[in-house]
Amino acid sequence: MRLDKFLKVSRLIKRRTVANEACDNDRVAVNGRPARASYEVKVGDQIEIRFGQKTLRIEVLQVAETVKKDDAVGLYRELPV
């Protein structure tokens, strides 16, 4: 699954276009490297997202095309920054 779609499906970022812009502006890194929106997300990847002063690090636990709102948290787990 594409990185921008994963960020939207997991509800880390509200819209796919916003996720795409975040990738274009080097605010998203996968496994320590800046990532493009077209990056193929795999289980075990560590994604780091910078929201202004706040940084969020997660590990991908599952990749799914669609999930319900309550189940979206099950796609990843937060890691300490």
C-alpha cells in the first residue's frame, strides 16, 4: 500500500492529499530516510511524522485497504521518540 494511503487509512493524517503534501515537504521518514508518497509500506516499517514541533514515531503492525475507525489504531503502535 502507498504511504500516503496508509497514513489516511490509519487516520494519522486526515486526508490523502495532506499526507501527499507532508511527504513532498520531507515531513515523513520511513526507516530513517525521507520517503515519497509512493513508497510501498510493509509490516515492520518505522514511520516518523513531524507535525510542527511534535514528532510521532510508529511501527506498522498491519496493512489493510480499509478499516473501521475503531480498528485503525490496530494498524500501528507508537514508539518513543
